[in-house]
Amino acid sequence: MTVSYPQGTSRRAALGALGLAGVGALTAGCGSPIAAGIAGTGPNATSLTYWNLFTGGDGINMVAMTDRFRAAHPSVHVDAVTLAWGTPYYTKLALAVIGDRPPDVAITHLSRLPTLAEGNLVEPLRADDLAAHGLTGDRFTAAAWRKGQVGGQQYAVPLDTHPFVMFYRTDVCKKAGLLDATGKLKPIEGTDGLVAALSACAKVTGGYGGVVNVNADPATCWRWFDTLYGQLGGQVLADNGTRIVLDDAKAEKALSFARELTVQRKLMPSNIDGSGVTQLFASGKVGLLFDGEWQIPTYQGAKTPFSVAPVPNLFGGTYHCFADSHALILPRNGRRDARRRDESLTLVRGLLDNSLVWAKGGHIPAFREVQDSAAFRKMQPQAQYVPAAKAAIYDPAGWYSGAGSDFENIMGFAVSAVEAGQLHPAAAIAQLRQKLADYASKPAPVGGTGS
């Protein structure tokens, strides 16, 4: 396949592709990375600029990985810049591309990649350039590598997969008879199996058996629903978000089961927020928790006796669970020559080589040499849920979809209302169709590469 590197893109096109408006204030401040882009002052020719959005524990791990790269490549100066997570990050990235002073390398969520590619904000990667650095599809988790492609072209190199998983307290589950002789959770099969496991935990705790966030966290509600609905083979959007393909019967089955656990059987709270979730699990008042693996450092820090497993296969079909991935991209830069492209991919490979450090935050390394290593297999509980990374399903493509998007908010708030007993599944589905139609019926703010 022949790949041609893109040329210019307009401010309207790039920001339109991201659904962004009112971003002028973000360019204020001559010392900011984006101000440097608009002002025409970019990275020094002898250095590489790397943008990411990691703070907290992930930020600490990324600094360590970058420092290891610097130590191994003393002749390469890496200027690493950390920006605010979510829309502000993607706004600044777009403006930097528009200003013709983008970073050499940047992080993206793979769920955001289709929009970035449609907005001509990211450079497609040639197979021979990737191969020269050992970056070929057979060396990565297949699902993540495929998600790094748009229109048959590779645009991103996946760093990790971070799936939605099931945490379990080993002390509660032991008393409930749910652990095997090695101290690991026995297999839970089907909805009846999960109900039985939650009931056994509830008998131990004297209250709830498990928990998932319900209030003011639409992203978590969407991830939980998408795991259930995805296991039924359901899809929500098609044709790049222009067509709603929600399967009402499958959606109702998934929502009804989520509601059964909270409203009908009361095995999980129907009214709880993030801090309440943490308190319940950390204090041993529930046995099971459904959340993202990035919560592992929280419970390790609290000295909680726990482990992690993939969310069970509840409906008996092909196993799936929600996930996203962080990935490394080369933002579009018409002035990038072969040497700078090679140096940028050297940094990409260097970060992958050090991604065992990244796994400390709970993420499954996408680079198989790390994922299959003896060191990672010894890393607990991370090594226990690798199958979830291989069965990942991502947000559907669409200009209004992806991490932190309007799509996730629309889906998540409807799911939350069902779990809280405020909406019946059929009413939630009708609401979803109406709200999604407002987006699907609108043309994408940019058509392809812009003008």
C-alpha cells in the first residue's frame, strides 16, 4: 500500500473535525506550547517535542519512561509537555497543527483517532518506516493495532489497552466460597452465575454484593453497558456515526440486566457516586467492583486485599468487553523530513520498550515483547486480565464519539437513569435514539481533509 503524507489543513477544518469552538482563549500566553505553534516558534531542530495528557500515577510512570529513553539516547533531547486531559488537550493539539508547529510525537486515545484522521491532524505511517523500527502488526495486540488504522492506513502505534474489568476483594470472596485453591476467583459463567456470586458476597458483607458507579459518571455507565451490549453482538453507530444501528432487543436485554442487579435484586447500589464506590470497595462492604483497570493504584495505595479478572462472559456468545487504548501518533507537519520522522519513531519505539513501567498503572502493554515477557507475567494483578485486552471493543467511529465525548455522555446518562430506577429500558432506548439522531443527522463539521 502506498501512503502519501498530507499537506495543509485549515483552522476551520481541524477544529470542526473535533467539534470544538471558542478556543481562542486557549492560545493565550506566550509561554504555552500552543502559543508557540501559532506564533511560529516550534521545537528546535535538534530536539523532539512530545505531548501527552498524563497526570497522577500515569504521569509519574510516563516521566520515568521518558527519562529511560533519554538515558539510552543521550544525543536526543526530548521536551515532554503534559497538558490537561480531554477536550482541552485535543483542542491544543489541533491548534498546534494549524499553526504549523505541532509536537513531533503525541498521545491520543484510539477512540479519538478516526476524528483526528478525518481532520487531517495526524500523519499516516508508512509500513516501511514502521518496519525499520520493528513496529509491525504481528508484534502488537491485534485489536489495538487494528484500531490504529483509519481507511486502511496505519495512523497510530498503540501503547496499551485499558479495559473495563472486574475487581474482587479476596477476603470477601474467600468467605463467600468464590476462590479456588490458588486464591483466584473461580470462573463465573452467565447472568445466573454473576447473580449467584453477588448474592454470596452480599451474605458476607450483610449489604451489597458488588458495585458500579451510577451517579455523575456517564463514561463508566457507558463502559458497563457497552460491555454487556457488546457481548450480545450489538452496535450503536455505523457509517462513521451517520447511521444509528442500535438493536433495541439487545439493548433492552443489557439494560434490563443492569437494572435487575440494582433496582430489583438490590445486589448493587442504585444511587452511588465515585467516592462512594471507592469507599465501599476499599472498606470491604462489597465483594465485586466493575470499573476501569486504572483504579488499581487507588486500591493498592489503600492496602486493599484484591485482585482483578475480566468481566465474565454473561450472555454466552463471543466474549467482548469495553476498552480504549493510548497510542502514539505523529501530528501532521508538512516540514517533517525523513530524518525527523525516523527520530520520532525512535522515540515511539523507545517508549514501547519501556512500557513495563506503564503497566504499573494497570494498563496492558500493547507491545507483545513486553506483554509476553516473564517480567509482565509476574506483575499482579495485571497479568490476570490480558484476555480482556484481546477482546476489546472500542467506541464506534463518529465525529461526536470517543473518550470524553458527547456520545459517551448521551449513552451513559441514559444507562445511569435505568440503573437508578428512573427510566425503564424501553424509555431509555427511545431517549437514546432521539438524542443520537440529532448528531447523526448533522453532517460532520469537516468533510475529509478539509480545505
